[in-house]
Amino acid sequence: MKLILFGPPGAGKGTQAKLLIEKLRLPHISTGDILRSEVKNNTDLGKQAKSFMEAGKLVPDSLVTEMVRKRMQSPDLKNGFILDGYPRTEAQAKALDEILEGGIDTAIYLATSEQVVVQRLTGRRVCPKCGTNYHMTNMPPKNDMICDQCQVELFQRPDDNEATVKNRLAVYLKESSAVLDFYKNQGKLEHVSGDLDSEEVFNIISKKIAAL
């Protein structure tokens, strides 16, 4: 099973990825993880990426694609994978089709409303010590603004304010439309409402996968 998860910030991709990994027993691939690994291991690709990052520039499509190509050759992916964070552009989607014989099996898009995205992200709080995420409505700490594990005060990320969240959502929707159309035209795009609770979303995704 070669599966891609799409969705805007706050759609719940991370939660669904964890649930699907457990159900399908497939490796989870994140381009962020690939990038960090290449930089940490000081590979040729990592060195090139680091030069862009240190200059405050985005790592080029071509370089990210080469990292994905390299990762796809790993033996642990022989039975498939769950991919998120890639492709971000139509060019990357076409490159992925070239890398994978027969392309992907399905792309799941967690379509999430602005109201829900704002509610989820503005309510998020983070522990500065262990990095645990909380939500003041959906998953609050036992004691107000204090991490259950570390007993230190939680904080709100600077970009988790309403104006920034709305802008991030607008940018995502604009940038992702071409990629979603690419997979829609292939008949491989499945829409699932990201507004639902995580268990319901997971059940719907599971049924769609079982029907393939």
C-alpha cells in the first residue's frame, strides 16, 4: 500500500498517520524527517540542503525529490509506506510518479474547514521541556497551563494565533490545489472530512483503504 496523506495545518494528519502505521504496519515517511536525517548524517544531499537552509532559503524541489528518490530505494519500503509532506507541487507529484513504478495507490485528503483549523491551532499549547502538545479544549492538561509530565508552564507558539493560522490555511489551499487536481485526474484522490473526531476519520479512511 503506497499511501499519501494530505491536509492543511490542523487537519490531524499526524494523528491519522500514527493510527494508520499501527493498523497497516507500514513505515511513515515525512520529508521533514528525511531532510533532517540527510543534514545530520552530512551526506552530499544534506550538505547541499544545509547551504540553502543557512541562507534562509527554501530547499529546491529538485533536491527534495532526490532525497525522496533515495529514501524510496530503502528495503523497508518494499511493502509500501505512508507519506506526508510530499508532494507539495505538481512537479513533485509528477516526479514521484516517475520514482514509483505505477505511482501511488491512493491519496487521502483531510478536508478541514477554516473554523475547525482555527479552533484546533489557537487552542494548542506546548511543553517547552518535553515538547508534548496539549489542547485547551480537546486535550487539556490536568492542571491549568502546566505540563502533566514535567510540571512546567506550557506556552503558545507565536504562529498559533488566529490571523496567522488563517493566512497559513489560505496559503496551503492555494499551493495544494494543483497537486490535488493531479491525483483527482488519476482517480486516486479520496476526500475525508477532517472536521470529524479522529476515531471517526480513521474509520472512514480504513474503509476506503479496504475497498481498494
